[in-house]
Amino acid sequence: MVLKITEIVSLVLGMSQISNLPQGREADQDAVGTRAMYAPRISEELRQKVMSMLYVGISLDNIIQHHMEVVQEHGGPHNRDDFLTRNDVRNIERVIRNTSHELHIDDECSVKVWVQRHQKHVFYFQDASGSEPFLLGIQTDWQLQQMLHYGHNGSITSHSTFGSKKLKYPLSTLLVFDSSQNAIPIAWVITSSLIGQDSHKWIGSLAERIRTKDPRWRLNAFLVDDPSFGISVVRDAFQCRVLLCVWHVRRSWIRNLLKKCCNIDVQREMFKHLGWILYSSRSGPNVMDAVEEFLEIFVDQSAFMDYFKSRWLPYMEMWVGGIRSLPVVGPEPHAAIESYHLRLKYKLFKEQHANFWPRIDWLIHSLTTEFHSLYWLDQYTIETGYLPNIRDESFSSNAWYQALHIPDVDVILDEQNLQLAKVISQTDRNLAYAIWNPGSEFSLCDCHLSSQGNLCKHVIKVAMICKNRQVARPLLAAQIYRQTLLSLLHNPPDDPVVLDHAISSATRLQQDIKGLEDLSNSGLLQQLPSEINSQIADNALFFARSH
């Protein structure tokens, strides 16, 4: 009998070493029910929990102590999981210690081995061959659960082309937002091509994966940060609205302005002008005139102009087309995206890892072990209330979350002059921070965090106030809509018969607009034909010049 138990334990340890990544929340069938009290191994759910705790640095003693407290709170031991031992934890700890990202000396072969061993975590894989690029889509069971929970009737946003200068292939992440507006990674895509070029290959697989789990699951909006992402593919796959997120553009522009331009006043003017160029894209072909004007006005800022011409000028038409055809999301999700970006950068780009950056297998291993565990532990703490002292404070300190704790009375906003707003410091009541161009995604603050090119709580708070009071200058499209309605309102027809028809038409129009909103919410509303868009462009240009 002793021999048989030994064989079983050896077999279990062998399986653990093959599949050593955090799994999902689905309970192991061998560890459920009456027989589970004597099961030879713990469930995959508990195993994920222990591995995540080990990856984030929780000691063996603290893991055992925490587990005993949880068992007692649930009325004592009932199954094998409740008898978690030090040996169980040591076995998992040994597997982690002996696990290497390098499954083969050749990186491509190593990735193939990983994919073969973790099929349940791979929703799409295409090996590089001939004209076909490398493409790998990763989603763990836990990430799938987060997508089911937070994505349903919510939003998914893309954070693309991360690490293009250091990693062999750039990393793209799909994110959802929890109740505290923290971004949670629910899928990673690594590809040797531009993310938008091959989105049609993996988007459908991801959508099918989620609907297989829950056919009733529904997405409200998909946010893209690249106009080439494949908008029609997203609409077809998720049947939802698609919005454009300009966080990446904003961050790139402001950080390079801070590096390449020394004059603070010039920085602010250039940043405001760049935002105007981006949002005046509804003025059709004249947008390039605006670009030329920008280049002429700030011609003496040669360092930034060289960067702008090489990095952005070739893609301005693409962004113009994107903003012309897609609604642009407000600044609310920007703080969560930036927080995720900074955390990812901090974890991956430590100098001690520099030799591994060219290897894809290292990137996969880093994402699916330690980085994955950070987010698992954070959600575990939120859902259960356990281990609050171990939670990474950065998860509860993004700019949006901090902005919620600034009282409205501490925001000084002159609604007659929206060039400047002020926010009183929460730590020094004698200090007030100035926010230029308030209510816009291209606002700037004079606080330390903003001066480093990051999105601060003061900018977010002012944006919230502007939105709630409806004092921020509306987008050009909204201005056109308002001016058209005012024109009709101020010039009613004199003929009573025509007036009756006008009332009927107005009522019908109201119903039509409601129908368009329903279509947009379901992702079925197509953009206007180019000839109609050109008419809108002319109107936009007229209203922009006359107001």
C-alpha cells in the first residue's frame, strides 16, 4: 500500500511540473464531495491560490496561517483542500523554483513547447512561416473569469504595441475595468506584425471562447487605441460599439514635449495645438493645413518637430480617419490604462532582465506567472477581504480613484473662462495646482506627476466636474448638431400646413435618433458615406471658424 501511495504522489508531482502555471477557479473533480477528504492532491483552485501567493512573496508560514483562518471561518475542515500541509506548499514552491522560461535553447522551439503544454491557455497560435507572421493569443482560466465578470455589459480596451523598442515582438493587452476603475488584463497577444493587420485572425476565436462559456454574455463597448485595429472585425465578433482611445497619443506627445522643449509656456501651447489638430479632423482635407500651420508656428522647436515628422506625420491621415469615423472615449479610462502600462513597464523592464528581453518565452513566462499573480491576488483581496495588508497599494491609487477623494469644493473653475482651473492640494491647503485647458484630454497640470508626463488626479477631477456641470466645450460634432437644431428652432415655418408637417417630421426624427442609438449600442450602426462626411466636414469647419 505504501508503494502505491508513493507512485501516486510521484505522478502528481510530475503533472505539476508539466502544468506549473496558475489555472482557474473551476474546482478539481477529484477534490470535491465526500471522497475528497482523502484525495491525494489539492484542487487546482487552491493550487492557483498558493502559487499566486508564493509568486508575490508571501511566506510559507503566512500561507498556512491564512489557510487555517479561512478554514475555521467556514466551520472547520470538510475536504482535502482544508488539510493543506506544509509539504503541499513546499512541493509547489519547489516546482516554481525549478521552473525556467527556457524550455528549449532555441526561443521558437521553446515557445512551441510552452504552447503544447498549455493548450487551455492558448486561444490562438500561428507560427511564423513564409509570409505568415508569428501570432500568439494567451488567456488563462482566471482571465477568462474576469472577462466574463467585468466584461459583461462593460467595456474592453486594447493596450497595444507595448515594448516595441526592447522586446522581440511588441505585446498587446486586452483590459477590463473593475468597480474601482482598475484595469485587469484578460488576454495577451504577441505578434510580429502590426496588431491591427491580423486582428481578424484572433478576435473571432476570443469571442467564440467567451460565448462558449456564457452565450448570454454581452459587451457594451470595445475601445481601440489604434485606428488600424480592424473595426469591422470587432463589431462583427462582439456586436458592440467601437470607440477610439487617444491615451497612447496623448502620452507620447506630452512626454516628448517635456523632453525636447524646455519652455513651459511653449509646451502648453504646443500640446493644446496638437489636441486641436487631432480633434479638428472633421474639417476633412484641411487638417493637413492645420498640421502645416503647427509646423510653421513652432518651427524653432526643431527637436520635437523632428520627432513629430518621423513618428506621427506619416500616420496623421490614419488618425484623422479614425477620429472622423469613430466616437472618441473620454478621459475616464485613461488613468486605469496608464496605471497598467506603468506596472507592466516596471515589472518587465528591470535592467536585471535585459538579457531576456529578446526571448518570447521569457515574456510569456513573466506574464503568466508573477505578473498574472499580482492581479489574481488583488482581485482575491477585493472579493474576500482577506490579506488587505499584502495588497499592492498601486492598485488602489490610480489617478481616477484618487480623484474621487477630492471634494468638489476644492475645484476652482471659472465657467466664463475655461482656459484655467485650480485644485486645492489635499495635503497643503495653502497650495493650489493649476490645470490648463480643463475638461480636455489634452489638459495639463503643474503638479509633479503631470510634469513627468503622467495623468494626474487633478486633471481627472477637473474633467469630472466639467462633465457633470456640462461646462466643457463640446466636440465639434456636438456643436454642429446643436447649431442645426437652434437654426430650426429660431426659424419656424409661417405656413400652418408646413408647420404641421414639420412637427410630424421632428417627432419622426426623434424616434429615428433613438433607433440609431440602439443600433450603435448593438454595434450594427455603420459610418456615414464619404460624401455625407464631407458635408459634415464643411459644416464643422464653418462652425469652428465662427465660434
